[in-house]
Amino acid sequence: MHSFVYFIKESLVGFKRNLSTALGSIITIFLSLVMIGVFAIAGVVVNNIVKSVESEISITCYIGDDYKAASSDVTSFQSWVKGLDGVEDVTFTTKDQALQNFRNSVANPEIVDQLDEGSNPLPASVNISLTDAQKVTDIATQIEGNATFKKICDNPSNPSDSVKYGQKTVDRLLSLINYGRYIGIAIIALLVVIAFIFINNTIRLAIMARRKEISIMRLVGASNGFIRGPFLMEAAIHALLGSALAIGVLELIRHLGLTQLSNTFAWLPMDLSTVTVLIIYAILVVAGLLIGLLGSAFSMRRHLRV
């Protein structure tokens, strides 16, 4: 306990002696954690939006007009699709249901009434919802190659034309999501490295300024742990102050910026739960402490040789 109090006192003395470098360290940790926090919050929001979009991704397989005569094949095809990995649910839409759905979706239902009496150009379909949108292309490819589907699809000469899932849009969306994740990880890693280097330099300067004092402590038999304690404590103080400032700024951004975006784009799931926010802030505090303590320990390992 006595050593702990000593570490705190000495770290505060070091903080005052090297105020400019200490502030630089705090600001670096603060800026790094703000950026990491922004990317973390944005990542959660984007992930929520992506899940919402992915939940809307489905596959529609159009069936030929003689589907009633081939009802056993349609049933067999549905059963086969249900067994595919990544498929959540399979439903069947008749021609009449498809027409009614179209009537309900258009702004001017009278358009449907202008069709020739008894004419229904819309095909029946098997509608497939997915548990994993990443597998949409693979599932669609398997369906196109299925022998039963080739028999019952509305275009037997080209079965792929009877399978619709917005391939180009889906592929671009999934590629964009993956690239965004990689870029975010790279930027966060770069910020952590910058903060680590700055902490390293700050502690190195503090060690150089107190080199004679450290030499005397060594001569009187002070242990390495006792000598390192104040520097580690000082790094922890820098990290906690930087984390506190970062959390304060992120709270402002969340309440002002994110709330405004949520109101503007009300149809998108941009809200964050309290638990999620607390987890992000806890991670930032731990990350700040790790950056500070590891940077300090690394600096001392290299420079605390007197």
C-alpha cells in the first residue's frame, strides 16, 4: 500500500515536471480513442443497417404456368431448397397471389384492371429467405443447376433467367461491406501504433529527465519494479485522462450527431442500446490503459539501463 501511494505521488511529480509532453501524450491517446470510438460506433450502426438490408435479401424462383400439373415437382423442389445450408424459409406464391400482391403494391391499382379479362402475365414463384446473405450466390447457383427446377421453371431453355436475387446489387453490397470492415480495422491499428509510439517517447523523455535520480535509487538497492512503478502509474494516468476526454466527446457526438441522423433517416436502424454504448466505452478505457502501459513498459525496457 505504501509503495502504491509512493507511485501515485511520484507519477504526479513526473506529470508536473513534464507537463508539455504529458499533455501531448494525453491528447494523442484522446484523439486515437476518439477515432477508434467513432469507428466502433459507426461499425455497430453500419452492422445494424447491414443486418437489416441482408434480412431483405431473398431469392425468387419463377415457376412455369403449368405448375398445377407439376405440383409434385414443385413440392419436391421446395423440400430440396429447404435442405440447403443458409436457407431460412421457403414459401410458394401462386399466379393469383402474385397479381394481388402487385395490385396492392402499385399506387394506381386501376392499372391491373386494364389487363385483358382473364389475363395474368405474372408467374407463380418460390420465394426463399436466407439466414446468411453471404451465401445467396452459392444458393442461386445450386438452384439453377437443379434438375427438378429446370423442369418447372418458367424459362426451361435458360433456368438462370428464372432465378432473381439482384446479383450485381448484392455482390456490390457485400464487397463494399467487406472492404469497409478491412479499412476500419487498418485505420484503428494505425491509430493504436501512433499512440503507442507517442507514449513511448513521452516515457523515454521522463526517464532521461530523472536519470540521475534513478541511478541513485539503483545504488541504494531499489528493485526494478519499484523504479518502474511511477512511470507505469504516470502512463495509466495519461491513459485514463485521455479515455475520459474521448468518452465525453463521443457522448456529444452520439447525442447530437447520431440522434440527428436517426431523425433524418428514421427508416434505418441507427439506434444504439445502452449496453452496447457501455461496452464500447469500457473497451476504450481498457484500450487506453493497454496502449499507455505497454508503451511505457516497452520504453523502459529499451531505455531504463543505467
